[in-house]
Amino acid sequence: MTTALLLMDFQNGIAARYAEGSDVIPNAQRALAAAREAGVPVVFVRVAFREGFPEAASRNRSFGAIADSPTAAHMTETAEATQIIEALTPRPAEPVVVKRRIGAFASDLDVVLRGLGATDLVLAGISTSGVVLSTLRAAADLDFGLTVLADACADMDPEVHRVLTEKVFPRQAEVIGVEAWAASLT
């Protein structure tokens, strides 16, 4: 059994909106440090698009209008807004997966996880109702063992975060805090 920690959408253009008044970034830092210390593979996931946004289908409600948006350039693969935040800087050997939709599996994540031999995933990310929910559902359907680090996830709506972490996610994943997960690694 190999566990991998997924740190999802902790990127410059997203993290600041969710981190204000929250411990999500320090908690993600603690999860990252614990994983590295225990030798748990870490995979970073970020959302970004190619120049010209060929992935942004016009009928997609989340991303369809991105090409016409005045801030579209902020969502390209090379834009500063799509880079992983400095507080969680990946090491050279830690994969950074670029996804094209909300869920992390809208990428080559499955290939990376197979390469790592991962059977179990630990999820942390922003937002709880976006990347975490979408990734959890897909990973459960792919038979991964799942853990969600509730305090290393955040959502714009605290009630949505609470309902997901207390009522929805426990049906498919163990939901714990970073400290409890880190303690389980030693």
C-alpha cells in the first residue's frame, strides 16, 4: 500500500481568496512537512490552460467564458496566478500536475499515481466544494483508499465545507485533521 498526498489548487490566483481568516495554508504546510518527513509522495495539482484556451468549451459553465474574460491571461499555464504558492513550493522531484477542469483527474494524474504505485490518497485543497469534492468522487470510483484533511481544505461558504466534511465525505473517505494524520505517520 502506497499513500500519496495531493495538494490541490494551492496556487497564487486562488489561495489568497480562501486563506484570509483561515488556517488552511499553515495546515497544508504541516501536512506537506509531515508527508516529506515520512517519505509519503506529494503531488501538487493546479488548474491552468494552454494559450488560446482550447480546453475551454463554450458550453462548460465553469470555464466556457474564460477566453473572453478580461482576466483570461491569468489562467494560462505560465501565468503567475496559476503557479503553486510560495508557502508550499514543490521540490524538484515532486510532480506538479496541470488540470483542465475542476477535478484533479482532468489531467495526467492517474498516470502519475500509477507511476508512484499509489493505492491511497490524502486530499487537501481549495475549494472543498470544487476540487476536493470532484477529486474525491472520481478517486472513490477508481477504488482508491481516501482520507480528507478537513482543516487543510477551505471553501468560500463555511456551511458547505462543514456539510461536505461532516456528512458527505465520510461516506467515502476518512475525514481527519492534519495533526491526527501526521501523528498516524510515525
